[in-house]
Amino acid sequence: MSTFNSFEDVASCKATTVSQPSSTTQPANSSTHSQLEPSTPINPSHSLPAASNPTVSLPPISNLGKKRKLTSTVWNHFEKVHHSGNDWAICSYCKTSLKANSKNGTKSLHNHIEKCAKKGNQDIVKCLEKQKHISMDIRNDGKVHFGNFTFDQEKSRRELACAIILHEYPLSITDHVGFRKFVASLQPLFKMVSRNSIKKDILNIYDKLKSRIAITTDMWTSNQKKGYMSITAHYIDDFWVLQNRILRFVYVPTPHTKEELAKYLMEAFSKWNIETKISTITVDNCSTNDGMVSIVVDKLFGDLLCDGAVLHMRCCAHILNLVVKDGLATIESSLSRIRDSVVFWVASPQRVEKFEEMARQLKITCTKKLSLDCKTRWNSTYHMLQTAIEYKDVFPRLKIREKSYKDVPTYDDWEMAKRVAEKLETFHSITEIFSGRKYPTSNCFFISICQLRNSIMEWMSSDDDVIKSMSARMFEKFEKYWSVVHIVLAVAVILDPRYKIKVVEYYFPMIYGDNASNEIEQVKVTCYNLLNDYQSRAFKPKSQSSSSVPPISISENQGSLKKDFSNLVAFLNSSSTSVHVKSELDHYLEEPVLPWMQEFDILNWWKTNGIKYPTLQMIARDFLAVPVSSVASEFAFSTGGRVVSIHRSRLHEDTLEALMCSQNWLWSEIEAGCSNESKSCLWDADDDVN
């Protein structure tokens, strides 16, 4: 008996017809022997030589030409050949040879195919080669083309890298045995890469993903006690869609002085070549950030808006946090008793169960759980008070049952908490606008800030001494920052055709009283300065070319003509100075405001009205993108906490930055290509996982 080294040997033998040597003749009882051992493989010592060797004679091999058709499904996995007077079945996967005479049946073939170790590891290329009607081509670029399908190894590698970036998978997933088997079952042609290779792919994606730009920046400390600076760019793209991208997520070694922070911020601007395109820089309110921005103003070359007067924007969300913290300091004693009570009843599962049981007995319908606040975040204090007030009747009842619970809030404490929580609700609603995940354009904030300021002034006239004292401290802190941010916010709201200058003329008399006209005039002057600034950059005089019109020359002997021409020039100059030419801004402000509507797409309005107001359109594109809070940069830190997990604690700073920035860019690309419904599904799925 003989064996076949491979399926190709069988194919070559089928095409060869030579005389059979006598030494390989089967004995007379071979049929009986084959019935006793139906699955005995062909003797490997008598393997067939290669068909390409012309000096070796091969035994005749032929298919069963006119015999009955094979009907068993097992023949989908075997190739039947005739050799040395016997029928053999060659496994299509492992190439094992089994007796296949008609007397043997197909049970042994079924048994083999069930246990064949290589059945699930077919070579897809060879399988396709067997199907003659499918053309296959492996080209020099590494792509495999067969039929209408093209497999691209490099594209698959990039998609794998993108999946790791988007969903924060560990880089070591490429080494996981289960993951490798899963990928092989999907596409056997894909050659799995190592962890180091996928790291290089991630860095390549980061390198390839690169109007004026508004900047937000903030610092964050990871669980490895390393400081990172997040730098986010905000801009309106050519399709007039508000965009934000994380430009850098860079490691900053200690000490975090104003000089060090300014150095890394300037390096980011230089890397992206945007030194002359910065409109504003929004940062939290601290002395280090103030010093950093001052250094950046001195170092930035090129044209800053209003000579850098509007470059430094304070984070309004942080301002509100400071304002509320100052106000809450006046009721610290009552607040402490409520906080201590919450701490006591959430300290253990047994106490939580006892508290909930008492609430059910008192038939309190509130389904919220007690939550402890974070002293540095006033909104958590607001949520704590809101929930605790719902359960105020539970606390005195529990004092009777629990001897160790002694410091119970008094009736006056609860009344004070109600009044304070009512005031804090105004701050909370405005903070939600500032802190939204989808950041609105800057025209949305002026009215809210003005309303908040008027509310604080109204609280200062309250008969309640506590509220009066609290609002006085809030107003003092609010005024410190109002003078800094109100100009930029006023310019942005004037660019809203629903309001224009009218909204400033409405609120400023309430805020400034008799001095309102001066403040309104200051805002107008800022708008005109911006208009002149943008026009001077857009229409810079070009150098005179050879094709320009030559100057009019008057010879000396044309004295009378020269005198008349001088008089003409003087008349033209006097006429131009005496006639006031209305600017784009004048025409824009003189036109009536649009009918007010809540759902108004201001970006689309400026996109379509750019022909009428080309310079104002440029101003709107820059100012409407200005963020009023640094929430965009802080949002990166929640992602950073997951990326810099215990599983990724040893990532190099460059790899971490590539993961952070690329994830932000890739998600933005995915959102841009999805409908609104699809976007919500994407974010909902992401939130469910986290």
C-alpha cells in the first residue's frame, strides 16, 4: 500500500498514467484484509514519488469514471481516488487516507470527520482554489482578491487598532488565545499582530489625524500620581458644525509652575502650527493659570483678537462653584448637622436597611437613596440636601431606636436647608447648561448669566438675614469675574439675530443703573474694533504688480492742468471725510431682529448669510465657538481614569496620549457619519458598558 503526502500529490497522480510495477501488486486476500481493517492508512513506506520526476514509473490512478454517483454527505469532506486496485478516501483537511471500497461503507469516514483536528482550520485560499469558477489573485501590495471580495491585511490591522482605541481594550488583547481563535474563525487570512505591532499602529493613527481656534485646558492627576495636561480645541468647521478635539493629553512633570504649564501649552500650539490662530484660552480660576496665560500672551506672535484683551476666558462653571461655596459658608453649622446625619445612615448596609424600613413605615414615596456630598463640589451638596429634605421626618424617628445616633438636625436646620436648596436650584440649572456634554454655542450664556446676577441682587433684599448674608457673599465673588467675561458673552449674543444689541440694552440698565449707557457703548466699541480688525486682515494691500495701472503723470508745462487736478484731489478727500459710510455692523444692527424661536440654528443662519455680512460671518465663526467653561478638558479626565487603569499603568506617555486623542477624534468621526438616532444609540451603548 502507498500513501499520499498531500492533496496536490493526489491531483498530480490523477493526471498521470503509467504502467504498474509488479512489486506493488496486492495479494489475493487484500479484499478480505481491507474488510477487517477498513480505516488502515496507506503504507507510508511506499509513498508516491513526485510526478515531475520522469525517471520514476508511477502506478495507475484513476477516478471511478462511470460508477454510481456518491450520495453521502461525507464526500463533501473527502476526495475519492482509485489506487492499486483499491478505492481510497483522502481527507480534505488532514490528508489522511482511508479505505473507501464499496463493501466498507462510510461509517469509518463519518467517524474520522467528527474527530478530525484540522477540520476547523481550513486554508481558505486552497479551498477557493478548488472552486474553479472563483478567480483568486494575490498582488504585490499584500491584498488578496478573489471574486468580488478583497481582503486587506493593513486595513484589518487599522480597524483592530481603532477598536482598541474606541473601546479602551487592553493592548494585550492581541496576545489572548481566545481572541486569536475568534479572529481566525472570522477571517483565516488575517495574520494576528503582536502587542508591540498594534502599539505602533495606534501611534500611526494619532500622527495622521491632524478659522481661529478656542482653547480649553486643565490639569489632572492620575492614579499613578502623575500630572497630565489636557488641551482641547474648539472651532466651527467648513460645514458650520461646532467641533471639539483633544489636541494633547501630555504628561507634565512636577513642579506644575506657571512657567512649566506655559511651556507645554506653547509646545502644543507649535506642534499644531496654530500660534496665530488662537482666539481665547479658557481655564479654571487660580493664580497659576492667570500667570500661565500672561506668559502665553507675551510669547504668542501674530494677531490676537483685540490685542489679546479677550484671550483669557475664566471658566464660568468654576466661577459658579466658587460663588456657591462662598454662600454656603454662611450656613455651615446647619449644613454640617445634615451632612453628619447622612454620613451616619449610609455608613453600613445594616443602617441603610434600617433607614429604608423606617421610610416605608412613614409611607414616604421618595425612591432616591441618601447620598453624601463632596465638599469641593457644590452641586453634590445640592443633591444631598434635595434628598435629605424628602426624608426629614425619618431622622428624628430613628433617634429613638438608635442610641448611638445623637446629632439630629433641628427643625430650623431643615427650614434653612429648604430655603437654600431653593436658591441653589437656579445655579444648578445654569451649571447644567455650562456643563453639557454637547457644548452649545457661546450666544446661549449671556442671558443666563444676567438672570443669575439679577437673582442674587434680589436675594440681597430678602427679609431673611441668613439668605441676605449668603447672597451678599455670592455677589461679591460674582462681581470679581463678571467684569472679565461679560464683554465676550455680550459680543456673542449680539451676533444672534434674534437678540442683537436689544438684549444688551434690556439687561444692562437692570445691572448698571445710571451707568448702563456707558457700558453699552463699551460693548459697541468692542464690536466695531473687532470689525475693523477682521477687515484689515482680510483686505491687506497686496504688492503692486507689473500689470497694475500706471499713475497719471502731468508734465511741468501743464501747470493749469496740474492745479485743477490738485483741487480735484482736495475735493475728493473733503467729501470722503464728511460722508459717513455705514459698515456691515451698522446694517446688521439696523435690520429688525428675527421673530424669537426657541429652536434656532444660529450656525446655519450665519452659513447662509455670509454673502450679505462676510466680515461679521468671520467674527461669528470665531466667537460662537468660544467655550465658557473648561468642562471639555475635564471630560477627558473621566476617560483618562479608564485609560490609565491598573491594566495600563505601565503605558508610555506617548502611547497614552495617542489613545486619548485618537479615541476623541474617532468617536467624532463616527458621530458625524451617523444620524441623530444612531448617535444616541452609540452613546447609550457606551454608557451601559461603563
